[in-house]
Amino acid sequence: MLDGNAVIHFVTALCQVSLEELSAPTPRMFSLQKVVEICYYNMGRIRLEWSRMWEVLGEYFNKVGCNHNKDTAVFAVDSLRQLSMKFIEKGEFTNFRFQKEFLRPFEHVLKKNRSPVIKDMVVRCITQIVTSQAKNIKSGWKNIFSVFHLSASDNDQIIVEMAFETTKEIISQIYKKHFATVIDSFQDSVKCLSEFACNAGFPDTSMEAISLIRDCAKYVDEKPQMFREHNLEDVTVCADDRVWVRGWFPILFNLSCIITRCKLDVRTRALTVLFEVIALVCADAFI
């Protein structure tokens, strides 16, 4: 078995060979398959070594997932899905954020690859990861909401509806069971819903997204202690202010964004919910 430094050199060389194969007039996927195998068999390495490997491999998947050859990109994204499922299944230690790094290529591919087929596949992959591995996801929630946030502004009905249905499942079901692990990304989830609400091409989705923001406000109202106790990077925020900074402010801010960006019927619904949330905030202030 290669040591930490040797495996980095090997992986770097293999990725370079694979990129050259894929850029040939007649692309070959042999080395791409070997890269996937190496990822799979080296996943048990200590986190420091695996993190250094993924710096190389993550950039490699960014490039291959955006390859002009659709078959190559499809194979890369599907391989990334399988590897992600296997990696997330292992769980994540407290104060580690490596799931976030592992899932980042999905965001990159969704941003850079304009193929509807690939965009649809990325959303499907993330949906499958959420459905099967929700209990093991921790820092990866941030990337998941980022993917759905990008999908929320799309013009393709299938992509928007699929992303929204999964987001709705997270808010209505997963929040109830695993809120402690999702709370890191609470602000990202509200921002994601705001983007769905602002997509003028899907008015029904807009209205439902605003209702889900109202549901998010209920979590803040009913679980303020979780916001106070859960410590994030903003350690300078005192416990009493965390409910406001991490809970109420993202909701109020994103509702105000909807009011300023959307057409009249959506604005009206958002304004109604905004007043309802303000009433909850004021009620909490007097308790």
C-alpha cells in the first residue's frame, strides 16, 4: 500500500493521463474508471491523507463532469454519486467539514455544464443522496441546499419541481427527525426557498415555497434553545442573540427579498407571512 505522499503523486499522474485520454479525438474512459476504483479503495485512509487526495480528485471531477462529451460527463456524475453515498454512509465526526468538500463538485458541474441532461442528473443524484442518507449527512447539507438553490432559478419544469419536492421533504420531514444536524444550514434552506418563490415561471411553487418559509419560522419559535446551544463559526455571537442572527433574521430578510423581486400576488402572500413572522418575533420578545 502506498504511503500518503506516494498516493498523492500517483493519483495526480493518473488524473492527468485520464484527462488526456478524454480529450483525444476518440475519448477513452479506461483511466476514468481506474480513478473511481482508487477513490473507492482508498476511502478508508485517515482523514488527513484522504483530504489531500480529494484536493486532486475533486478538481478532476469538476473538469470531467463538465466534459463536452455527454457520455463522459454522465459517467463522471454517476460515479461521483456512488462515491458520495459510500462516503456519507461512514458519517462525519464533530467539527469536521469534509462532506462539504466531497459534495462540492456537484455544485460546480451544475453551474458550469449547461446540458439539461447533466443538470437533471445532478439534481437526481442529490435527491437520492438525501433520500437514502439523510441521517448521516452533516456538513453536506450546505452543498445540498446550494444545488437546490441553483436549480430553483432554472427554466426546466422537471428540474425545478424535482428540486423543490426534495427541499419540501427536508423541511417537512427531515427537519423533524434530524434538525440538530441540519441547523448549520438553516439559513441556506431559507435562502433556497426564497429563490423558489422568486421563479416567476412556476407560480404554484412560489406560493408553496413561501408557506414553507412560514414553517421554518415555526421551528425557530418552537426550538429557540437549539439555536442558542448550537455553536457555529460565529463564536462572537452570544447565546441570546443566536436565535435572532441564525433564525429570525434569515427569514425576515428573505421574505423582504421576495417582496421586492416578485410580482403582485407573490408579493402579497410574502407580505402576509412577513407580518405573521413579525408577530411571532414580538411575542417571543415579551416572553
